[in-house]
Amino acid sequence: MPAQAHMSIGMNILGHGGHQAAWRQAEVEPRACLDVSYYQNIARISERGTLDAIFLADGPALGGDVGSQPAGRLEPTVLLTAVALATTHIGVIATCSSSYNSPYNLARRLQSVDHISGGRTAWNVVTNAGDAAARNFGLAGAPVHADRYGRADEFVDVVVKLWDSWEDDAIIGDAAAGIYADPAKVHEIDHHGPHFVVRGPLNVPRSPQGRPVIVQAGSSEGGKALGSRRADAIFTTQTTLEDGIAFYQEMKSRARGWGRNPDHLKIMPGISTVIGSTEGEAQRRCDELDSWLGEQGLAGQIAQRTGLPLSALDLDGPLPWEKIGKVVDFERGSHGFLEAQLNLARREGLTVRQLSRRIRSGHRLVVGSPEQVADTMEQWFRAGAADGFNLMPDMFPSGAEIFVDEVVPILRARGLFRHEYTGTTLRDHLGLPYPHSQFATPEAGRRQDAS
């Protein structure tokens, strides 16, 4: 079982819900994803359940079939600023690309949101596979995998240096003496690397939690190297307990190899939920959502992930393994979701039809009663496969309400989740230490810890 007493839980707001057909149920207006009050409502529901954070996925390109699915996303740092002002405790996690941003501007935006939120902000680092985003930035196609992650590693390094460019006690604020800050504690970072040359310092001082939490989502070799070295939390995609345990142990070992305390790296697999008062009710809810897509629509999600045409998939046969490796562009594609999907099919010998009912948003699907959902979360947590979970309910807002009102009390009764917030920052919620500026002397850091 992980060293921490309580699991961490984030609410991943994926459009109208984790199920592709959620918008067809019309719980909310089709344009709800463009309305800030929609996100504020889900955040307040999540905060009522004392969840750690809400999470917004994002990418700098129009995704999906705009003819049949709601498309378009509000820019996450702008949106989450408004969400933070409508809540008091819950963290806000923004996904921002290292491939299509500059370190200085992104460091400034995120540090600003961290100040506005009172220290509740996190940055989910992504590299954006695929050509669509690249073509929006004047490129013919996405960089190959190794290049994306080489840039990402240096990008994170520069951003952290900028966040650290003000020491913790740099601001003096003595109006009578006319001294605002100690210039000796505001540092040029003078970074010179293969991708970036940045002088600094940042024009935003340290925030209430020092600097935003860093999250990484990616299970490729490049993603694992980046996450184990740089991240405070990793959102991951394992779909079987065996794979979850193996990934957890690998990432903790990698963190230790970087000289880090592995308890300060939180492993949070994604979990898609369809919850009913009984397993039968939950299955009926799931079947109703699936009916909007039909067999071809469900199988189409597998075709999209593997890069195969739908005509290449036999619904009642296995995946065409001999074709997958020839079609998927492993140099430019996203590895984690595909690997999780293939591992599940291989381990359990699933047909295409069976697999289409076991994966949602690329993640493990749990359909059942509140007790069954709590059971699987407890199993993974106690088995050492997770420090927590990135939750993707089938529909919003009802899926979030059911989880908060029915599953959270069970987790609390089992001693697995908090009854109330005991801190004010996202680092407090996640049990992460305060990160002192790398430019401060060791003596300064010890003084800050003692105060």
C-alpha cells in the first residue's frame, strides 16, 4: 500500500463526460462546454466531495468530428482562473503544450493563475502528438517522438528556473523604508540550451505554494523519463491491475534513480465510471449511452486509436495484430493510450466488440454500484498500483454528483479518503512538500522550513 494514508482524486472534465455520446443524453445544453458556469458547477460539486483537483485536457487543434460531436475548447488557463475564483479549496490543473508555447510566457501565465487561486494551480505537461496542431504553427507535421520529449525536458527546466527566480523571502514590503524587494534575491536564470535561450528573471514572484504543481501524462519511454524526473504527479492509462502495479513500481524506481523521494511522485491512473444504485442499473445506464453510438461507433473508437480502417476490424474476432504495427506511426503518435488498449485485449483475449465495451477515453472502464467502484479503487490503492485516480465520469453533472454523494462516503468510511480539507494549496492536498527556490542558499531554505 502507498505510504500516504489517503488516496488523491482528480475530476477530469472531458466535454459533456467521459462517454463519447454523453452530449446526446442532453443533461445540459449542447453548448455547455463554452459556458464557464458549467465548469464552475462541476468544480463546486467536486469541492463538496473534498476532491484534490479538477483537470482540463487540451490541445491546440480542433479535434474530433465537428459534424457529429461538440468540438472546440476554451483556453484552459483563462477558464481555470474563472473556476478558481468560484471555489475556495479545490485545485485546478491546466494542460498546456511544451511543443507550441514559449517557456517565459507559459511560466508567467501559470504562476499568475497560481497567485489568483491562492496556490491551487498545476500544469499538465503534454507534447502534442499528431500533425493537426503542428500545422496550426507553420509546421508540415509533428516532430518525431524523441525530439518532442527533448524539447519538453528543457522546456520544463526553464519554466521551473523562472518560477524559482524569485527567492521565497525576496519581497520585503517595507513601505516606510521604501524597500519592496531585495534585488539580491531576484535572479537572472541565464539559460542557454539546445532549444531555448532565456535570461529571466520572471516578472511574477513566488506564489503561495512556491510554484505550480507539475503533472505529466504519458506512458511512452520519453514520457516516463520526463515524468519520473520532473513531475509531482503522473496521470497514466493502465487498464489491468498487473500493468498498474508494474508501472507504479517502475516510476517509483525511476524517481529514486533521479535522487528523488518516490513518495513525492503521485501515480494516478485514469478511471472511467458509470455508476448506478445497483450493478444492473449502472449497466442499463451504460447500454443507453452505448446505443447512441451503435456497434460501428463503438468499434470506431478502436479504429481511431489503432489507425486502422473500420473495415479491417472483425467485431467478433481478435484485433488484427499483424496490421497494427504497420499502420501506427510510433514516432509521431501517442503511445500510452494505444499500449493500454492493446495490453488489455492481449491479456484477456478480447474480441473487438468486447474491447469496445471495456475502454472509455482510452482508460479503464468501471460499470457498477458505488460499492463496486469503491472496491476497485481500494484494490488498486492497497495493491500499490495507484496513489490516487484521475476520474472520468460518463456524464456531467450527474456522473460527478453520483461519485461525490455515493462513492466518496464509502471511501471515507474505509479510511481511504479525507473528510475535510486540511490545507489550502494543491500541494497540501497531494501531500507534497513546499519547493524552495533552487537559487536560495541552503541556510535560507532551512530558515523558511523553521518559520
